[in-house]
Amino acid sequence: MQAEPTTVQAISKPGFREAFFFWLKLGFISFGGPAGQIGIMHEFVVEQKKWISDSRFLHALNYCMLLPGPEAQQLATYIGWLLHGVRGGLTAGILFVLPSVFILLGLSIVYVTYGSIPWVAALFYGLKPAVVAIVALALFKISKKALVNWLHYVLALLSFVLIYFLNVPFPFIILGAIVLAVALLRFFPDVLQQRTTEQKELENETGYYINASTVLPDTGFSWKKVTTQFAIALLLWIAPFALYYLPLQDYSFWSNLSLFFTKAALVTFGGAYAVLPYVAQVAVEKLNWLSSYQMIDGLALGETTPGPLIMVLAFVGFMAGYNHFSGSLLMGTMGLFATTFYTFLPCFLFILVGAPIVERTKGNARVKAVLSVVTAAVVGVVLNLTVYFGQAVVIREGSGMLDVGYFSLGWIIVSLVAMYRFKVGMIPWIIVSALAGLVMYLLGYYRP
């Protein structure tokens, strides 16, 4: 029979091999900060492959936005866990970070050995405007799903105003959204009612391997499982301290580095930009691990590599080891790996312990109403990221004047048209954009 609607049963469970290669590819193409990375995941796992529905995607995203740490990496871990359990979560989370670790290591070694490379910078000159377009398209797609009534639009706008114009910290915005949602549920519950028909909701949930009504095996909460996971995480956290006594020099340096980045990982609410001032204050001014100029250069490297921007901390760890041990590339490499380990270890613990609890709330109408308000606030935060990144790419301050990059502005528009109107794939367009930047350099229109 033709024209028969696709049912959830028609979508089979994705194979682990297929998922593995997607998470690996994502680790290499996850440019654009959290908004771009979340957009890439949404495009693939929801729209193309239909592994999970929008409601489950947003439910997981809401939880990850409440956690300290890189929300896109945690969302990948959560989705990987939904699809293939603990093995899938670890695979997704590790592969999301692993390529950027080695790319950043290579760039860090080049940075301290040879300095900047003009043609490499030119590649990113073309890539950055395309990333802005990717972020903007991700914002558009997420807002279409998350903003379903007038209150959500108002909250998204208010969230943007608070974080962009008034510099209100991200955690306070999310906390305020939760308090507001609870108050509305108590005094004005009708305001939070979803004004969608049951038929529309049903259509939005059909055709997915995992949808709102799917109950997955081995995702239940148990104290035994939680205790085991905490014990393993504690052993993993302690293990490097024992190794510091053996092959590495200066135990106090390595223990201070591990403790500092563990603390930084636990206070990384609101993404990398929220924690970088704290890291810069301690690492630069108090510990003298690197200079303020090197910190700025590290941020530039983090902005132009795939993976979460919090990988800037790995550069700080590299420079700490490199400078403390008198220009040792080996110690710098050890510092980078140690920093990466302690930065992301809590992320896996938060997901593997918390996700089973969060899954139990997916059918709770009151919890869904509260999270819908959080999601609306998150849209405003993503809008802030989009504007911030767009300004950084298009407008450069110099000589007391605003210098507009017309190539960057034009390439953003071209990228939006290519990917939205003509449906050019994201990966091909990333390659085209990088080559466009290289052509501008060869023609003499771009000088790093």
C-alpha cells in the first residue's frame, strides 16, 4: 500500500557501528560553538536518521543546559546513552572531544615552535562566516520547535536582553526561568498549557526509533548502578595522582593542575565564556602558568578548532606544563592530556548518573512545562551566542573605528542561501568556505 504513514515500529534501532562513525565525524566537524554543534546533531539524529524525536531531543537538551560543562558534549553523551547504553554514551562523549584534543595538541606545538601560519589562518578566515550561518540556522530550527506560545517568545527575548545587554550570568537566567515556571504552575497554570492538538503531537512523534512514549531497556535508575558509577569515577580521578609520583617531575605542580581544573569543570555553568575569566585570573595572575597574551591566543585556537570551546582549558594546561618545565613539549603534552581528563570526567558522571532520573520525568506534564520555559530561555541564550559570534567575525575594532569585514558579511549571506535555500550539505559547504578563505589569501585580500 502506498501513502501509508511511517510508524515508530518501522524505524529500527541504529547499529552501533553507524552511530560510532557519526560521533567520530561529529568530532571533526563540530565547529560553531554549542549552537552549531547542537544544530548538527539535530539535523542528523532527528531530521535525517530519525533516531530520536524532537521532544526527546529537547528533553535531553534541557537537562544538559542545567549542568556545568559543555552542553553539546553532554548532549552527545546523553543521546549516545539513549541509543546504546553506557557504551554508547562513553563512545559519543569521547569521540566528540578526541579529534579536537589532538588537533589542539598539534596547533599548540606549532604555536610554541613556529608561531602563526598565515595560510592556516586564511582557511579559518573563510570558515568562520560559514560557521556563523550554521549557528543561525541551528537557532532557527531550535526556536521553531521550542517556542510554541506567546510566553515562550517573551521569555526568549527577555533572556537575550538579560545576557546580551545586562550581562546577567547564564546560571541566573536558567534559575530565574525555573522559579518563574514553578510560580506560573502554582498561580497561573493555564499560561503554560501547550496549544497544540493531539493529532499534531502524534504526527510529531511518529517515524522515530525513540519518541515520547518509548520505554528503553536498561535505562532505569538504581542505587547500585549509581554507587558503582561514583566509585569508578572516584578511582579514575585518583589514578593520575599515583602516576604523578612515578614518571613525572614536581608532584605539587601536577596535583595543583588536577585540582584546579577539576574545580573549573564543576563551576563551568554557562559555557566556556563564563569560566574563562576565572581561569585567566588564576592561571595567569596567580599561578603564572602562561601570559595574558598566550591566554588570548589560546582562545583564538579554541575558536578555530572543532569541539567544545572549553577545550581552551586544554591549551592552558599545555602552556602550564610547557612553561613550568622550561619549554618541554613532553610536559606540555602531559599537561594538555591531564587538563582534558579532569575537565571532562565530571561530564560523563553527570550524564550517566543523572540521565536515568531525567528519563523518568519525560511523561510528567508539570516537569515538561517547567522545562519548556527553560528551553525558551535557552533560545535567548543561543541567540546571544549567534550575535556574539557574528560580531566577532564581521566587526573588528581597530584604530578607534569599527572595521567591517565585507567578505565575512557577504559570505555569511551566501552560506545562509546555499544551506537553507539550495540545501547544500554542511560538510561540503565547510570545505568550500575554507577554500574560499585560502583563495582570498592567495589573491592578497586577506593578511593575517
